Amino acid sequence: MTRGTRLLSIFLVAALSLGFLFRASAPAARDVAAELRRERGRLLEMKERAKKTASELTEALRKEKLSKGRVGELRARLKRQRSLLSRIDRKVSALNERLDRTEKAVRELEEARGQARTGLLSAEVVAFTGQRVDAGNPWDPSARERERYFMRLRLAADAEGVARITRARERKEEELSGIERQVAVTERKRTQEKKVGETLLSRQMEERSRLAGIEREKKRKQKELKSLRAKIARMEAVVSRVERQVKERERRARKGAQDDAARKAEEAPRRFASLSGGLSAPLPGKVVSRFGRQHDPTFDVTIENRGVEIEAPSGASVKSVGNGEVAFAGAVSGFGNVLIVQHGGGLFSVYGRMETFLVKQGETVRKGTVVGRLPESPSGKSVLYLELRAGGTAVDPASAMSLDR
């Protein structure tokens, strides 16, 4: 018998014999049991609240860590931004110095150009004045020619100097315009970077404020969790005390209950035989696991089966063993899909390891009604788990109906 089979059997025993146990207890035991259920309910509720608070505290800690990481990242970005602004300021200062030097050179070239132009004008005046003064001197024509020749050379040299100075001035003015454009671009970039820095600083302040809020929330959750844990400890003490009282009363009632259970176990097959219409096998197949105590030679242990296992073809139809009403249809750990049919008078039939249901909870079924199907298997064989219960007592299905052994 598998661990899942034992769990289902324990579940069914508890569910079907609950009324009997409470009827066997004294009124005081019923009161204590009711108190125990209430206390357990309150304890479960408080544990759920503690679990939720612990989850919220964990989320607050995660947010705190994330916010601290963001603050650190913003601080690093702000540091880089300030370093970039410092470099931009140094570059602006260098460009301003270069601009001042270029403007000074332009002024010097302007002064040199003015001086050269003044000298050229003076030379022209001297040259032409000499021509006018000596125009009527017939005695020394060669001297006048020489003067005019040298004066033309000097004028040409002065004109060339003025042209060179003019070209140099134009180059310096072009250089000055380029520097001014660079200064303008750098100023715009510095303005943009300052705005980015202000944005980063604002975000850093927001993250710090958010982090402070998370810190406050964390402290509040820690305080609430501490209070809930103290309440849970007190509640568990109360529940433990009530459980001890219930166990003591159950122990006193268990002896009589066991005797009564043994008597009912003997009467159970007759109760199933007295059902209207009798019982029939749920499907044709071979019993591969019998009811009761069985010795497992592989592990050298003795196990107790609460039902039987019937091997049948894959996908075979499963029928109700008798008239009744579907009391449960759902999944049970270790048994897959499980169907429970109530036949009245505390009699139940249990069908486990099914693939699909063809009836639903609350539906009335007749003996032979197809209630579901077994799963498909590559081997071509599937196993149905069948269990009968009478008043919380497991009954050998082979004693109440004909099964192929």
C-alpha cells in the first residue's frame, strides 16, 4: 500500500467517523473540541497575518536595497557630472585666454596696419611733392629720375607690407570667429550639463526621501511582526492546552469506540448487502492488490490495505457499484482523480486513479451508471482503486460483491 493510499484512508476514516467520535464524547468534550477548533482557526488566521507581514517586511527590505543602489548610482553620476562641468569650465577659461590673446594680436595688427598706411601716405606725399618742386629744374634730370625710381620701390614695398598685414589681420579675425563659435558651443554644453546635474541632484533627493519612507515602513512592519509572533506564541500555548484536554478525553473514549468499530466491521458487509438493488463490480478486471494486511517480501514489511486494486484495460469505463449520490469528485494527492458515492445509511464507495469524471458532485447515480474512465497507458493496462466504507469502517469489497481474483 502506497503512502498516498494510507493518507487517503486516514482522510476518509476521519471524515466518515467524525460524527461517531463526537457522539461518543461527553458534552464537556464537545465544548472543548469546539473551543479547540475556534482557537485553531484564530491561530491559523494569526499565522497567515504573520506570514503576510513577514512577506511585506521582505519586500520593504528589497525596496530599501534597491533604493540604496539607486542613490549610490545617482551619487556616482552626479560626481561624474561635476567632474565634466569642471573640465568644461577649464576649457572655457583656456578659450577665453586664447580669445584675449587673439584680440590683442588683432589690435596690434590693426595698429601696425594703421602705421604702415600712414607711412605710405607720407611717402606718397613726399614723392609727389618732390616731383612738383623739381618739375621745373632743368639742371639735374637724372637725379629726379633716380628719386622717382627709388620712391616707387619704397612705395611698392610699403604697399606689400600693408597687404601682408591686411592678410594677417583677416586670418586673425577668422581665428577669432572660430574661437567665439567654440566658446558659444561650450557655453551651451555647460548649460545643458548643469541642467542634467540639477536633474540628477533632484532625483537623488527624491530617492533619499523614498528610502527614508521605506525605513519607516520597515520599522513599522518589524514592530507589527514582533507583536504578531508574541500573540501566536500565546495562542499556541492555549491550543496546546486544549489539545491535551481533547486527547485525554479521546483516549478515554477510544477503548469503547474500538470495540464498537470492531462490531460495525463485522456488520458492514451485511449493511452493503441490504442496499436496494444490491452491489455489482465497477468494471471487469483482476484484483491485483487485496484488502487487509499484506506482507511485502521486497521490503519485508506488513502493510494494511483499506481497499483493493483492480487491473483493467486502459480507458475502461468505471461504473457505480450501487444506487446513490456523488458526494465528492476531485483530485487527491497520491490517488489522482477520486470519486466518492454516498449510498445512504453511512455507506460509501470510493473510486481512485481515474482519468475523467462523467458525473458531478450532487448528481444521483444508479447501479451500473458510468461515472468515469481509467487513463490510457502504453502497456494497455490501468488500475482502479476501489474502497467501501460503512460508518467510517473500511469493508473488503470482495465480501460485498463478486470480484475476479
